[in-house]
Amino acid sequence: MKLKSMDISATASASSIVFDALRKAIIEGQLEEGEPLRQDEIARLFNTSRIPVREAISRLEEQGLVKTQRYKGAVVAGLSPQETEEIFDLRALVEPEIIRNAVPKMSKEDLALAREKCAAFSASPDPMTWGDLNRDFHETLHGASDLKFFLEIAHNAIDRVERQIRAQLVMSNGMERAGREHFGILEACENGDAELAAKLTRDHIQGAKKSLLAHLSVK
Amino acid sequence: MKLKSMDISATASASSIVFDALRKAIIEGQLEEGEPLRQDEIARLFNTSRIPVREAISRLEEQGLVKTQRYKGAVVAGLSPQETEEIFDLRALVEPEIIRNAVPKMSKEDLALAREKCAAFSASPDPMTWGDLNRDFHETLHGASDLKFFLEIAHNAIDRVERQIRAQLVMSNGMERAGREHFGILEACENGDAELAAKLTRDHIQGAKKSLLAHLSVK
DNA sequence: ATAACCTAAATTGGATCCAATATTCAATAA
DNA sequence: TTATTGAATATTGGATCCAATTTAGGTTAT
């Protein structure tokens, strides 16, 4: 008799492990903008050689999360206010399309989960968790969509401004408004109103952009 | 006296050279979809070791141009009809925004150059050049825009379907229609009508998508 | 004291070597 | 004959070493 083929493997390559870890650290702001990424230091941290580290860094650069200069090394990429604005405009263009596509595909379970995430976000008292919970909610809504390239772009865009999103949430009203807007979007999804959900998503992103830019220009 | 700091360098790293060359070869269809990329073979071709080749391949994978499997290697990525359709939808969403942004920024020189490229495209009798000339025209129009992330996404999307675009051009009417539509877009730009230019750009892309998909479903 | 300069340390890019896994193909058993 | 096994080959992932370049620190001349 034949044995079932099972995917034991699952042992990711060293470069992927380093890539994921660095990516997470950059997105979550544990590595600050402009901070140099020393290959040797990172290699020691992960008990590997510099080869997989270099591969990870080159992939991160391809995603725009780090910038490298020959013989000078890589630093965590930052965004100018103009660039930040453009990323939010990009999100405001792409994410409504994702939602519009997702709404008719959402199952009862999807919606129940989204409602859960939405509630969890609004209920959380700990600012440290807001970024993750916000992401959770949006990704749950996006999940029903099958637009893989749109999703890829949206997630990459979100990654690049994740730090700003987190800052925006802790700004005056940021959290409260986001919570309100999330409920609005969720309700539109539950009612199967894709057009409204898309519009509210766009407003949500544009609103965040505006409050963020106002804050940046004040500083 | 101090010497002027001049950018003699310009000697790109080996991995970048390999990356650019492979990327070009894939986009232009010299490497066929599904064709495996052997690190050793490529390294020999470029007189380097496999290290820069691997870095190049990992960057190409990040761009979606190749797919790799652990210990099995990389192959040139292909697109299903659904994926092709989605990429065209993405282009139809993003590129009109680029044009809308670019139109008010176009100088006389930009427009003159665009008219030149447009004429060159329509006048070319050699199907082998159509892909490049088409790209030339569109990139000239895009050039006036300062939306760097939008441009990045549009160009990556175009790269991924460049082969299909070339196929579409040699299809019945493809070239003729593209030429006509290019003139329309150009005229709108010359008249400073950003809205019309954006709309025609969207139509141009959606039209290409439709004729391409019709052809795919027949085959 | 300050600026130019030169050497040493740090850092990156690449080459070569080794280990892990996959693939091929001949030998063998049913 | 055909399916299975297993060794040889091919191929990738990673470690270590070397070369090229940058950076830091100290020395000297003005």
C-alpha cells in the first residue's frame, strides 16, 4: 500500500526566516527609519552566515522597505511626507476595488469573523495592539477577495506606511474615528452593498491620510 | 586642492547586471514561460559565481517574474488567463491616474517627444520592434508624472504582461487599433484634457484586455 | 589648532567549497 | 515486460574565505 504524501518539509530556508523577521521588525517599527542593517550582526543573531542575510536584504530592497548603497550597506527606508501621501492615495485607489470585489464573496463566517475583529479593535485599551488589530480587521475583509495582485499591492503599500498608520491611530481621535469607520464599512459589507463599502473604504483611507498629513506639517 | 567627487563608479554590481539581463530576457520573451533558470549555467554565461545569480533570481521572484521551489530551482513565471485579466484590470485602474497626474505637468518638449514616439510606433513595419516602441510611447507619457509608486506598480504590471501585449499587437487589428488609440490619448494630452486622456487610457487597456482574452479563450 | 594624509579596522561583494535534496537511470525483482 | 530500488549525477542552500571599498583614528605639516 502507498503511504499518503504529506508535506513534512515546511522547514523554511534560512534566508526566508531572516527575511520575514526583518520585515516584521521594520514594519512594526522595532527597527527605526535610517537604522543601518549590518549583515554580520544580523547573521550572528540568526546563527547563519551573511549569505542568507544578503538575500533577505535584497528582497527587502525590492519591496522598498530598505535602501542599500554599494559597499555602504542597507538602511531601513523612510518616507517623505509626499511619498507618504502618495502611498495613501494608492491605497485609496486599490483597496476600495478589493472591497468591492470581496463583498459579494463574503460568507456568513467571513462576516462573523470581521465583526469579531472589528469589536476587538474598538475594545482594545492597549495602544501597542492597535496596529495589529487594525491590520487584522482590514485583512479579514480583504480575505474574501480573489484579486491576488491587488492584494499584493495593497499589503505592500500598507507595510510601507504601517508605522504612520500606528502613529495616526494614537493621535487625537484617530482610534475613535477608525473604530467608527470600521463599523460603517462592516455594516455595508453585511448589507451586501459593495458600492457603499468601497466608498467608505476610500473615505477611511483619505481621512487617515489627511489627519496624518496635518500632523506632519505641524511638527 | 580637493578633487571633484565624480561618479566614476557606475560599475554596477554583478548581481544587478545579472538581474537586469535576466529581467530583460524574460520580459522580451527570450526565455519562455516555465523555462528553468539554472544558476550554474547563468553564472557561466556572465563569468561570475552562483552567488550574484541567486541574488538576482531572488529579486526577480520578489517581482513575480520567476517562481522558485526549494532545491528545485527557478522557472520563468507564467500567468493564467485569470491572472492576465487581473493584471490588465490593475493597469486600467492605475495608469489612468498616472496620465491624469502627468497631463498638467507635460512640457512642450515632452509632448513633442511623445508625438515622435507615437509616430514611430505607427510607422514601424517590423513586428519585432512593436513591443519596444509601444512601451516607449507609454513611458514617455508616464514620464511627466511624479507618482513614483504608481509608476513602479504600473511598470511592474506591464512587465508581467509584456509578452501578452506583444502578442496582442500582432493579432488582427491589434497594431492598427493601438496606433489609433495612441493618437487619441496623445491629442487629449496636447489639449490639456487630463480627464479625457485618463478615460482613453482606461479604454485602451480594457480594449487590449478584451481582445487578448477573446483570443485566449479561442485557443 | 586645523586640515590634509595615511594606515588600520570595519564592512560589503564575490568566489570557492561543502552539505542537503532532487533527479536520472541502470540493475533487480515480480 | 514493468514496476521498484538504489547508486550516481545534478542542482540548490549555506559556510568560509578573499578582494574591493569605505570609514575611523591617528600623524604630520602648515
